[in-house]
Amino acid sequence: MKKIGLLCLALVLALGALGVGYAAWTDTITIEGTVNTGSVDINVEYYSGTDIYKNLTTEEMVTVHWVKDAAGSIKWSSGQPPTNGLLVAWAAAAPGKADDTVLVTYNGTFPCQALVADIIVHYEGTIPAMVTAEIDTDDPWLEDLWNAGDAGVYGALFNMESGFEFIGPIVELPIQMHYCDYAKVWLWFHLPQDDTLMNQTGSFNATITAIQWNKY
């Protein structure tokens, strides 16, 4: 019995020693954190186009460029239609049926004259982005134009507070944009003098994408 009693006492002392070994004074600091992520957001705010007239009095060609808002109101224009003029070709950008879509139409395109349709995009993302363009078509003659450098997508930063003025060079996309920047993006065609291009009809899809600048 004495041996059992001594064994029990030893166990009690051992457990007590463990308690002393693991006990400690503590204090705690609680951290409450907030994480806000950035955004990439680009939107079309204005639509632009080109009208080409023949002045029937002077035989001269008159080119008119214009910019409209989504409601169709003209916000800016360069050049005036002639009083005695005939509209022979035009290009226009307009809002598409769905959000973030644009309908671009070129009509009467002829050689040796650039026909341009434009959009003015507003960058509202909080992190810088590279704005790129990708064009896809099933029509070989259009694909040949892009491959030959007779068509393309260009862009330039735009100052909307000083009368639609460029504030950067006109370059082939991509371009970098920051919060609240405006840029003019235009799709242009310049037909070479080639008889096989008469009476052609084609279509294409152009995708304008903003991607975070450090992943481009």
C-alpha cells in the first residue's frame, strides 16, 4: 500500500510540474483589417465618324469629321458640308444593342481616301491598364487589307476639357490608360487602287480590351 501511495503522489507532483511549465501571463492585440481591391473598367462615351462630300460647284472633295454622344447629339465637328454637295461616302460608329458594344458602318469606301470611324473611351478603373485591340473577319479581302497595313486600329489620349484635343501621340494599339483618362480609338480603312475591291461587302469584329498594365 505504501508503494501505491508513493506512486500516486509522484503522479500528482508530475502533473503539477506540467501545469507550472505551461502556465504563462498573456496579453492580446486584436487586428481588424479591411482589404479593397482595384478595378479595370473602360466605357464608350462618344461615337465619331466621317462624311465625304463632292462639292458639285467646285468639284472638290470635302471631308467632315464629327463626334456625337450616345443620344446622337453632335458634340464636335470639323469641316462643314458644302451647300451644293453630294454625300458619296461615310463611316459612323454608334451604340450597339447590348452594353459595351458598338456598331461601326463604312459605306461607299473608295481608293486613296482614309475613311475613319471612331469611339472615345473613358477609363474608370482604379489601376492602370493597357488597352488593346483584336480584329477578326471571315472575309479574305478585309484580312488582306489589315495584313498589308491598309487598315488598322489606332489610339491616342484625349483631352475632353479643351475641345477634343490630342494630348499624346497617335499610335497603333495598345496604349496605356490611367484613372479618368480619355482616349480616342479609331478604325480606319485606306483602299489601294485595286479594281478587285469594287462592289465588295464584308464584316468584322473588333474587340477592345483593357487589361491590368503589369500583366500585359
